[in-house]
Amino acid sequence: MTFSDLWMPYDLKGRAQPAVHAANAPRLAAALRDLAEALGSETDPDDPTYFGKPTETGIDNYFDDGIASDVWSRFEIPYVS
């Protein structure tokens, strides 16, 4: 699907991003709908990635106990001075 959080309600660090989500998620949902219509098939989300879970209309964040997960920290290289 994507390795970006532009479509998600929370960024990859688990921080809310309502303006980014409001601007981008509807465009992704429309593009997926239009592609399915043009191809004459249903949207079939691929397997989840480390970053999010694809859906028929976009991508969802992972949550731990109701809080958006910081999935980015799993891949971030610690700064060493």
C-alpha cells in the first residue's frame, strides 16, 4: 500500500494529524474507488505492513490499548554522538 502516513489519522509516531488526514484520506478513497470501477473489480486490500493496515478505502493505524502505535520507533536508528 504505502510507507507514508499522509493517508492516516495518526502519523507513524502515533500523533494525531486531523488536518493531514482530512486533506488526503478522501482523495485516496476516491482513487481506490475509481480504480476498482475502471478495472471492473472490487478493491482487495493487501497484507498489513509494519506501518499500517490497508483497507478498501485507505489505510488504518495500529493501536495499542486504544492509543495509536508509534510504529516508526521500530525502524528509527538511534542517534549516536
